[in-house]
Amino acid sequence: MDENLNKIQHYLQSYFKGEKKQSLIFMLGGILALMLGSLGYFYFETAVWKGAATPFLIIGLIQIAIGASVFFSTDKQVKKLMQQSKEQSPQFFKEETIRMEKVLKGFSKYKTILMLFFCLGFLFLMLGAFASWGKFTLGSGAALLWQSGTIYLMDSLAEYRAEFYSQKLKKLGPH
């Protein structure tokens, strides 16, 4: 069992290292969105930028909050899980497998919500471009498309890492 424990600890650290790196990228994306939203709101005088500003600002703030939450909680979580894996190995595998199943279900929900925002952004983009709803609507649609698309991609990568780690838990855990 020691070999499996060493392997799962390696996968655990690798999984959370990826989560921490991606949380930094997520925060940087939020900062970029805040910058674009601020420029659109305060500097650029066009209706397209005024429309894009609100989605950039709101979603950018959400990205920063989520990214910071993951970044600052990861080390403590890894330390706790590493300790539990050493002291209570069978319980660790059981509890961590259950936790990862919840994480994976969460990704499904998040990605569904992101696809709704993506479709809404596309609808706004088309209405602004072709249905005389104006350039403000076009800008809002473009920003929603960009933000939801990039976050969807990042969540897909995080989901892949979570699925890989979850499979290793199941494979290496006690049977």
C-alpha cells in the first residue's frame, strides 16, 4: 500500500499544483477584463465599448474572487489531505473520491451556465449587428462571448485534471 500511497500523494500534489497555477491565470484574466471594462466605461467613447464594459467588469470581478479563493485555500487543503492520506489512508481515499465526484458534478453545472451565457452573448451580438438593437448590445454580446468562452475553456482544462486525479484515486485506493 505504501507504493500506492506515494503515487496518490504525487497525483494529489500535481492536481493541486495545476489548480493553483490555473487560479493565477483566472485572476489575470479577471484583471484584464477589469482593465478592458474600465477602459470601455471611462475612456472609449463608443457604444460598443460602453456595452462591453459591464460584462467585462462584472465577470472580471467574479473571476478575481474565484481565482483568489482557490489560490489562497489550496496550500492549506493540500497540507490537510496529505496528512489525512498518511494517517487515515482508507478513509482518505473514500472521502477524497466522494469530494472529487462532487467537484466533477460542479463542473457540469458551471459549464452549462457558461454555455447559456455564451448563447446569450451570441444572441446579443447578432441582435446588435443585424436586428437594429444597437452597438451597445453588440458590445455586450461580444464581451459575454469572450468571457464565457475563455472561462469555459479554462473550466474544461480544470475538469480534465480533476477527472484524471479522480481516476487515480479509484485505481490506487483500497478495493
